[in-house]
Amino acid sequence: MTEQPETRPQRRDMEEKFPRALWVRLIIYIAVGHLFAGFVYLLFEVGAK
């Protein structure tokens, strides 16, 4: 029988670490969300005057 290489540590390392693309998307969504919230706040401030 041939022994298969151990893939357990590699899989565990992948689960502990987020992919880079996920971090980039997360930062973009947070930035866009804050810009949108700022725009809505600006609309309320202008509308109150």
C-alpha cells in the first residue's frame, strides 16, 4: 500500500487564515458602507435646514 501525504495541517492552516481576496472585499464593503452612511447623514443635515 502506498501512503498518502498528510493533508491535515495544511487544511487546518487554511481554515485559520482568511484568503487575501476576502480581506480586500471586507475592507471595500466597510469603506463603501461608511461612505453611504455619511451621504445619508449629509442628506438629513441638509434636509433639516
